[in-house]
Amino acid sequence: MPNKLSGTIKEIVTLVPRTVRLLNRTTGELIDSVDSVDGNFEFTRLATNDQVQLVCLDDAAGTTYNDLIYRVAPVVYIKEYTLTIDYNDIDDDLIDFPITIPINDSVGTNGLDLSSLVSTNSWLNISVEAPSVADPDIYEPCSIEVEFWDSVNKKGLLHAKIPKISSTEDTIVKLITGEENSNIGVTGSAIAQTVWDENFAAVYTMAQDPSGGAGCILDSTSNANHGTPNGSMTSGDLVDGLTGKAIEFDGNDDYILLDSNLILPTECTVDIIHNQPASSAEGLEMIFEQRSTSTTGGRFLSIKPNAVGIYNTGLNYDTGGSFTPLSVIRSSGKCDIYLDGDYVGEYTSLNDAMPNRPATIAIRTKDTGSVTTTDCFDGAIECLRISNTMRSVAWVKATNDSLRNQLFTIE
């Protein structure tokens, strides 16, 4: 993969001209040599970091110096990775699509090991570039959200907004490391919020410690529809999911109450990942629900561990007990359901009375507006995305592939 080595040479604080040589660390073989007239140098090379060493040599008089006298600082290793999204996997063009990029030991469909990129705050030096919609030959920086970054276990998760993913030709995205980037930020930061356009009503990565109190479950969008954990949730309930983090609910009293400003419109899309098999679903436990209390049984949308519909009826599905993306596209009085990108079917008995109760995660709301802990979900939820529009089937399928780390190859 192409990468660069660049830096400056100073004598105390003054830039000085030197000849800079790049050597193979193992064999001592000269890889390249440049004259740094103004104290700045850059090598474009194909070797990896541990195969080379940098030596500052030869001033104008031919005297050799070492790094005890002449400091090379800062030395920046720039690496560029190529992410290829196969157009055969994209049913229609996707605009402003957020792709998920794991940074761990198995990235993309070919499982490239990028775990060495994860160190303390190293995400500050990661950027993503993608073709411009106006001119595909011009690459532009993409905004990035850092969902989590674990320097101890060498893994992290990014979300980047790609201007366009084509259905007629491969989309090539660049992942670049080694240069500080102002277009990346942690969940809740202003730059991270721009990953999610105005069609997203709320995005919950479920990557925050649920013992953090009111509003600690962050909405990644600028809408700030944060969630508040209830029950006996602890730091230990933050667990690993499919590619990111997840929150585990005990089935007794754990649930999340979402901000009251979040109101699902008649036409909307809900994407969620959970791991409870249909065989263990009990009673009226809910994964996600929003409802109206103006009519008896006024479920606007209810997602159970084994069915999507209203109350105790709906269209059945089964995750099999593994973290599996589920997508629900809602329209007037009905919804279409996709599991792992595959079509499950249509449910046609939804109640269209507009919601007047806060949406909930992992619990059912009664007709009175109250909740009961006997209806709590027993399992783990990795993410919840709510769009205030009916997403296309192409969007839903690509979302499922992206969340499963199956959208691109990388080299």
C-alpha cells in the first residue's frame, strides 16, 4: 500500500539542510536518499515502518552527524488504505451514506488486520476521503464519528459519511493515517454529528456506560434525543457486540427511556441489532416501542425479540441468538421487515394514531403510559437508528452489510 515518511531537521530550533537517507533496518540497504535544502524532507515508499530506519547525514562539508546532534522531528508515517465497495452489491445509488469502519484485527470482507493503528488518541490522525458527487475524480474529506477507541485491546469503530456510493461502478474510499485530521470527533461532538444527515431522527450506538445517569445514552445526531437508563444498570452492562459495543439488559428492570422530543412520523425506518433468539422471547417484552395512549392498544410501532407489529401480535422473525441487523420500514398502517438484509415480509395492522408517549428501549409501555418491569427485554442491543423517512431497500441492504463489516474490501 502507498505511504509516506516526512519530517523536518532542526539544529536546536533552526531548520538545517542535510542529506537524509532511508535504510532497511535489517539489511542496511539504502532505500532512498533526498537532499533537504530547507530542512524539510519527504519519502514516498512501499516499505512498512519496521523495515526502515532514518539517518541524518552529511552537511555541506561532508561531515556525518547522528540524531544526538540533529533531531528528526516530527517524523510522520502516512499510510493510505483503499476501501472498495463493489457496485454489484449496491442496488441503487446512495447519497450521504454512513459507512461503518471497524479498526481491529479483521477489517472488511477480506479481514485485514488494522489493530496496530489503535493506540492512545491515535484516532486524531485518521481521515477518510471519498469521491465528490460533483466530480468523482476529486476526493474530499469525510466527517467521521468515533464510536469507541480501545487502545488496550487494540480495536475501535468509526462511522464516516460518504457523499455517494454508486450502483454502476465501484466506489473507492481512502482511509489515511498519520496526519492530524479536524474532520473526526467522538460521539456527541459537532463534527461527529455531521455524519448523520437531516433524515436521521436519532442514532444510538449503545457504546456509552449505562450507569452514567440521565441522558448518558447519547444520540449521535444534532437532535440530541438522548436516552436515560432505568433499573439497576451498571458499567458491566456495556459489552461487545457484532462490530461495536452493546448494552445488555437483564430482563428484570433494565430499560432506556428516550427523549420526549423524539416522535416517529408515519413514514420512518428503524434499524436495530440485537441477539435474543425467538425461542427465548417471553410475554410482552419489547426491544423498541413508541405508542399513543389515545386508543387502547395504540402501538405505533412495536419491535419484539421475535416479532414486529403491535402488542402481542406481529410478523415473526428469529435472530438465532446472534447479533443480527433488523430493519423495519414503516408507512401508513403497515411495515416491511428485513432481517440481515433479507426480506421477511409485510405487517399490515399498525395503528396510525400519532405517538404521544416517549419511545422506549427494552420495555413495553401500557395504555396508561406507565411501564412494568415484567415486560423488560432480556438480551443485548448493539445499535438503534431511527430515520424520519422510508429508506430504500438498497439503503437497508447496504446498512445491514455495513453494520456486519461486509460492505467493502480493504488493502
